[in-house]
Amino acid sequence: MLHALVLAAVALSPSPSPSPDATATPAALRVIVTVHSSTSCAEILSHANAAIASALANDTSLAATIKALQAVELDGNVIKHRNGLNDLGDYAKKINLEALAGDAEIKRLRKLAAESTDPQRKKELKSFADWLGGAIWRQRKVARDLNGFVATMDFYDMSTLDESEMNMNMALFGSPDTQPASIAETSPTGTIRTIYGGARGGPIAPPREQRPTYDSMAKAAGADFTLRLPAIANDESMAATHVGQALAGCQ
């Protein structure tokens, strides 16, 4: 049976984390040439291709997400602020959905590995699935954290007072962005501390002037995600070192 597969390579970072052998050249997922294979090989190739496609699609989305975080304008213009957060939310959704699809393929590959009667293929196919699954899991974690970032921005938006509330606070408390605040509490050690809270003692967001800017927080998130790219690249590289042996005998 003739099967043509396209398994493209990707480089997430110019300097990916090395594999356990620091002197070895990092492997890459490569295009697998047309092969003649059995039905069992065809099934492995099909699911491997789908899983790799999901990982590679997320590599592209992650690069775009980081670029967006570095360039987004969340401070000032209300329209740009809302559009920017919507775009970031869309990236998070896209990465998460692709990761879920890839994870489903990884589970199928692990099942095929468990069912294989060839000890070498069983071992290598499981290793391939585990490493690539690790990369996809890391990608999904970025999506979750990006969702958390957007949610935090939304919380800050909701906690920002309108003009009438600011004027009232200024008249009553001398600050436009503060709620009634202080309860003195004596700890078991005798230390007196002040607990800040709203009119009913609940937590409030810090005053606007004490918060980092939205744009600086976006850039910080982008920097954090950038630091995660080498680990994803390393997992993909390690997966590539096992895929050849997993497909031994299929060519």
C-alpha cells in the first residue's frame, strides 16, 4: 500500500535546549519519503502525522502570540485595548484546541505501542509519543496561562472606577482610586497589622497608580512564553530521535 506523508520540521528557537547528550546535534522531525507499508504501519504514520501537524501548528501560533504580546497596545485607547485582548483570547483558544487534537492522536499512538508485538517498535513508538506529548502539553499550558493573563486584564478593567465613583472617593477618602480601607488586627505574636479592604472588608485591586501598565504586563507574559520555547523544541527534538526506529520495517 502506498502512503505519502508530510512530516515537516520546525525550529522554535535559534538556540533550543540540548538533548541529554549536550554534544549531539538536535534532531528534527523530517519529511518522511513515500513508503510501502503494511496496514499497521499506515495507522501509525497517520496518527503520527496528525500529532506532528498539531504540534507544528501550535509552534506557529506560539510565535504569533509572543509577537502580539510584544506589540499589543492595551493602555489608553479603549478600542485597541478590547481588540487586543480579544486577539490574545483567540490565540489561547486556537492553541488549546490544536493541543487537544494533538493529545488525542498521542493517546492513539500510545495504544498502538501497547498493542505492538514488536518489542523495539513498542519501546520506540511509546518514547516518540511521550516526547511529542510533552511538547503538546507544554503548548497547552501556555494557552491556559494566556487565558489567565486575559482574565486578569478583564478583572483590572472591572475594578477600575468610573468618573463619578472616583469623584466620590476623592471627596470621602482623599483618593480617586481607593475604597474605605483599614481594619487594625493584632496577631497572636502581638504584631499590629493593617488589612485593606472594600466597604465591606473584601479585597480590592491595588490603586491604578500602583499597578504595572497593561502593556508592560503583556511584554512580561511574552518574555515568559519565550523562555518556554526551548523546552518545547527539545521535546520535539527528542521525539524525532525515536520516530525512525518506531517506523523501522515500514520502508
